[in-house]
Amino acid sequence: MTDGMASRVQDVVLNTLSNEETSGNVRKGRRSRRASFLAWLRKIHLYVGLWGAGLGLLFGLTGILLNHRAIMKIPVEKTAQKTVQIQLPDRIFSSPQDMAIWLQKELKFTPVSPPQIKSQPAKKVVWADRDVQQPERWTINLNRPNGAISAEYFVGNRFIKLDQIDATPIGTLTRLHMSTGVNAFWILLTDTIAGGLILLSITGLLMWTQLHTIRTVAVATSTGALLYAVCYLWAI
């Protein structure tokens, strides 16, 4: 073998070793980035789970109570539900909002959430085979987590019907679960729990796949099929 041929063989061997080393470094870099991303996902999963643990337990327990309240006969309201009619003052209410303000002052009941007000216009209804003109109807609901007052008023009457509902401790928890009679802060707080559950699901799936192609495709396909089935059932 001549010196020139030996030199060319040596160059080929060196180039091959260099290419193999480069490929190895690329693979190591990819594994390192994937490991760093998975470690970052684990930290997010851990801290989000820690944030949602307390309220998640509360929502889980109250959700079970709501699912079985009929079968287990769980009392969510106190037995004393008071229905009365009170006489209105000698004044004209310009709107149901005006009446809602007066009710809060008169009953000394301050709702946590804004009053829920509905106005049904006057219309003809069929009653006992007769056409009856029903006047405009106002309904006003004042809610707190531990109770509520519901008012019904037909425009022109001198009386208003009131229903008072007092919740039991379990009933208060279930009303908190359904965000009934709460303020905007509680609603935003519960939104963070819902968002945390979504984030926990996503990070959990990604950690299970370990970012391997086959597992990732399988999870994406299954999730897409599940979302499609939910949307299809919702549209029926």
C-alpha cells in the first residue's frame, strides 16, 4: 500500500469517526432537551396538584353529595321554608331593579352575588278554557351561600310574594360547589381549579408518553376521538 492510499484510508476512517461522534452528540442533545422538558412538566404537575388539592377535595366531596342527595335523602335545605306575602308601600316601582333595591333594605338581606332579575311581559294565557290577560311579572332572587330570598310580583298588585330558603351546612357547601350566591372572587377561584384540572390532565398525558412518537400519536388520536364523541353527543 502506497503512502497516498494509506493517507486516504486514514482520512476516511477519521471522517467516519467524526460523523459518528457528531451523530452521538446530536442524539445526546435531543435526549437532554427531552429530559429537561419532562422535568419541567413534572414540576408543573406537582405544584398545580398542590394548589388544587384542598379545594379539589371539597369539590369532590360535594359532587358526590350532589350525585346521591336524592337516594341518600341528604338535607340541603332546612325544613323551615317560609312563604309570605307582604304589602307594598305607597309608591310606584319604576323597574324590577328598583324593587330589588327596596327589598334588600326592607328585608335587611344583602346578597353576595348581584340580584337575579327576570321580567316577563304581560300576555294572554289560556286558563279553564278562557283567555285571561296576565299582567307583567317580575321575579327577583337574592342569593347568599347560606340562603336565598325569592320574590314574585305581578305589576299592579299591592302585595308581593316572598319565599325564604335557609341552607343546611351541607346545603351551603353544595351551593358553593355550584357557585350559587357567591361573588366574582369565588367564581375566579373555582375557575383556577377547573383550569388546574385541565393542566394536570395535559401534563399527566405528556409525562405518560415520555414524548415518544408512537405514544404521543396514540394519546392525540384517543383524545381527539373522545372530544369528537362529546361534541357529537352534545349536538344531538
